[in-house]
Amino acid sequence: MRRFRYLDALTTTFVVILLVSNLVAQKVIRVGPVSTSGAMLLFPVTYIFGDIFTEIYGYAASRRAIWLGFFGTALLYAVSALVIALPSDPEFHNQQAFVTVFGILPRILVASLTAFWAGEFANSYTMAKLKLMTKGQWLWTRTVGSTVVGQAVDTTLVIFITFAGTFSVHKMVQIIVTGYLFKVVYEVLATPLTYLVVNWLKRVEHVDTFDTNTNFNPFRFAAGAEKL
């Protein structure tokens, strides 16, 4: 079982970024003419991490990180709901503020977890397959191409699950297109930084994984050469 110097630290950072994104997601911010969730400041970074995991360590490492992020987010929501439900101390006067920050509607919970899970796996799968197709060349085609696919899945699912029956289809499509374009542009602008991180990690970790014989089943956690 091979041990890598930075994989655990990168996985931990990925999960932390995901949790912080969920905590700030409820505030709607204004960036120029566009209104968006506060999560958009950080959440697209999780897809950059997904690219790095797959490019350097392989699909199995990305799969492990995605599941850790999924369960970490589910735990955050579960503990938040429990703490909200428990009676407050008489001297605690900020219950409503606490509910505003940590209270997550069940529908939003389902939308968030489903979209994250499906989008991240679509991103990682596309990244791994494109690496095989390009024989490890043209990294930008993989980072951008995987984001185009993964964010399409993520953004479409989260908006439709959250707002179906509340907003018109036309309105939901508008929101999806705006959010999707923002995330893809975010990835494109981050490409030079992604190149620097990927090249550095390949040098220091002495690894450049190709998922030639990988089982891409998202529920399979280790198999022969896929073990980390």
C-alpha cells in the first residue's frame, strides 16, 4: 500500500472547502450584475481538487475524497438539525440567528448532496477517460472538459431538485445557465494555477496515474492496482 506525502492533506483541504461552501451557501451575494450564492466563491475549487486527485493519484483517490466529502457534508447537516432541535439554554438568545445560518430544508439537503455526488463523479470519470484518450498530453483539455461535464450535471441537478414546482422551467434554465457559465469560467481562469500544482505534485510524489484498468464503479472502494 503506497503512501503519498500530500494526498491526505489535499483530501482534508477538499473536505474543509466543501463544508465551508455549504455553510456560506445561504447568503446571496452580488458580483457586478450577477446575483449568486456565497458558495460560488469556493465551491468551484472542489472541482479543481477533483481534477488534481484524478490526474495525479487516479480515479480511486478522487472517489475516496468524494465519499469523504459526501459523508462530511451529511454529518454537518445532521448535527446542525440535531442542535437546532435541542432546547436552548435560557441565557442563549440567538436561536433564530442560529437556525438562519444552520437550518437546511430537507429538499435543499437532498439537492445539495445529490448534485455534489453526481457532479463530482462525472467530473472525475471524464478527467480519467480524457487522460487516456490524450495519452497524458494537453492537461487543459481535461481540466476544462471535465468541468464542462461535471458542472453541467451538478448545476442542473441542484437547481431542478431545489426549485422544480416553485419556479418556471424558463427561470430555472436561466439560473442554471448563469451558474454553469460562472463555474466553467472560474475553472478556465484557474487553469494556470492548476498546471503549477499538478506539475509540482508529479515531481514531488513521483507519480502520474493512468486509469487503464480502473473499475469506475463509484461504490467500489479498492481493487487490486487501485489501492492507494
